[in-house]
Amino acid sequence: MSEPIYRIRPGGRDLFDRVLPGVTVPAQAGPALAIAPDLYQSEGMSNTWLLVTPEGRIVINTGMGFEGPVHRQKYDSIDDGPIRYIIFTQGHVDHVGGADAFLESGTEVIAHAGNQSHQALDEMIHGYRMEHIDFAFPGIQAKLEASDDDASGGSRAIQAQPTPSITFEDTYAFSLGGLDLELMWIPGGETTESIIVWLPQRRIAIVGNLFGALFGHVPNLVTIRGDQYRDSTTFTTAIERLRALEPEILAVGHHEPVIGAEAVSEQLDRLHASVTYVHDETLRYMNEGKDVYTAMAEIRLPPELEVGEGYGKVSWNVRAIWENYVGWFHHLSTTELYSQPPTSIYPDLVDLAGADAVVERAHTRLAGGSPVEAIHLAEAVLATQPTHQGALSVYRDAHLALDAASNNFWEISWLRDQIRRTELLLEDG
């Protein structure tokens, strides 16, 4: 079997370095990537694709609103035929937001029947998400809410909320210019209404973020930015359905496609086995009476099932699987049932021990290789003395230690945001 694909592709740390600065994607500056005859890919916060036929063009996903014009310009430089269809593989904003840049008179927009309800769900928690996503995408809210002048001198939102003109429940097939397309509903690693675009004549599967943002990494079954739980067995079923098609090219949501039937099959097999292993081990720990934190600490993939953890993490998925089966009450403490969090007694503990003594113990924990425990102790002091320089210092240093050990986009994003905020407090102190 070939080596895990994540070893030869950029991982979570690379994604952090490329996406975060100004919420820009440098790869957009280059030309579209030719994947196969008349099939092109433009990279952004999520990939988009262009299919060119003698009877017009098909665009698959449109990026964010502020990316749409860039994708359009790149595609127009390849072919300026009419855009007959826009296809959305899922309803997330980085797939549908750039639609206005592509819509023309007569353009049909195709998506799963659940696309609108998913867009509505995004809107329903928009306020929460904007407040809790800035640590990973600083400045994203300003870009989402930006506007520019339309032809009438008015103002229009850059981020589109398109309504599909064609929807389907299970499958939808059509042809254009001699090219056959089969759209299949396959819920997977991000949304319950995701679809794939299958080109049977060429054995090409365009799957978007069906398997998450980084293919070859464990899925993100729960996002720390805030989203609904995703089911691991639904994810493995998606792999099985795609694998049965035996694609020779797999076009994924980030980075280049996977080329070659054997390479695609091997990577799908590895990913399926890895997610199944974590699922089964989590159930074993549950049924053996162990607690969720023990499971998070101990469940690791064996070497033969190694995949990346650049976007999701095994330990996070253990907790997601656990809570997806049995909920949020872990039977560890009566206090789980009530509204008072553990932090409510931090002042009492610090008052008893003394702030400086707690900080000294935090330094000892950090020096002993336990940065998370150091953060617990520092937070106890900061709960009552938010400008305590010793607590701020060890809090920052513990985050720096965790950052140095991580290759996960979301973890790095959170850690560096906390480091930045703490350093500002240290400067003010």
C-alpha cells in the first residue's frame, strides 16, 4: 500500500499559514489548474471547478462571495461560453457565497433538496458563529458583510444566498455538449445534504468537502467553531458508496486531485479503516465502563491505519462519537447536571492556596511536560486576578508549548489567538 497521502500534501499548519493572513488564499493569484480535458480547478477557501462543453459551461461551487469574481476571471480566461449550470456540492458559505459572480440569464442552479435548509441553519446561528470563528479567520466578518455598488448605484451584499432552481432528493442526471453528469446525494463529513458530481465517461468524482477540508486526514466530526455533530458511520458509508464507483480521479475540496484508480482506492480504504477503528474503540471504552477523558487520552491509531490530523483530531472525534451516542452527561460528577461550571469555585481555591502558590505550581506542571494542567491552574488565578503577570506569563508559555506540538489547523488557530490576546495583556500590565 502507498504511504498516507497526508505525508506528501500540506497539512493543518500549512493551511493555517496560507489561509489566515487577511483571509486570503495566495493560490488564487495563479491560473486555474487543468485536471483533465475541459476540467479545471480554481483554489480558494474551498476549491471550485469548471467544466467546458461545446454547449456552454458548468461551474461546480463558487467559493466565498469575495472570491467569486477571482474564480470567474480565471475561468473566463479559459473559455467565455455561457454558464449553463452552477452546481453546489453542499450549502456551506465557502461553496455558495460567490454565486452572484457566475449567475447569468438562463443559468440553472442545481443542489440537493436540503441545500436551502442548510443555508437557513447557517443563518440561524450566524451571530454565534461570527463571534466564535474570528479566532480562526480574523476579519472574515468584515468580508462577509462588505458591500459594493451595483449598476443602479445601490448596495448589494457580496456574500450570496442563492436559491437553487433545480433540486433533487437522491440522484439527478443530465447531459450537456456530449458530457454526462450524475449527481448523487451522499451525506458525509461536513453536511447532511452534500452531493458528489460523477462523470461516468471519464470516471471522475468531484466530491468537494465530502471528506472534510483536508482529504487523507481524520474528519472533523465536531468543529470547535461551532456546528452540529457529524456521524462517523455516515462518513464511512459515504466512503463505501464512492469507492464502489471506482473513480480514477478524485477532485477534493482543498489541494490537487488524487490521480489513479489504485491511489484513490488505497487512500479511501485507509481512511475508512481509520475512522471505523476510532468508532469501534470508542464504543469498546464506553461499554467497558471507562470515562470519556480516558478514551480521549488512550485511543490512538495503529501505524498501519495512520492518517493525518490536520483538520480533525482522533481525540476530538472520540468525544464526538461518545456524545453522539449517549449525550453530554458523562456520569463523572453531579455538577454536570447544573449550571454552575467548575470555574465558579476558582476564587475559593485561589483564596485558600494563594495566587502566587498556584502560579508556581503551574510553572512546575509546565516544566514537567503538562501544559494543559498548567493552563487549568493559570485560569484559576486569572478568574479572580485577570492581570496577574505571573499567571498570564505561564498561560502564554503553556499555549506556546501546545502550539509547537500541533499540526492541526483549528488547534493552532485557537492557541495562537490565545497567545496574541495574552501578550496584549502582558504589554498592558
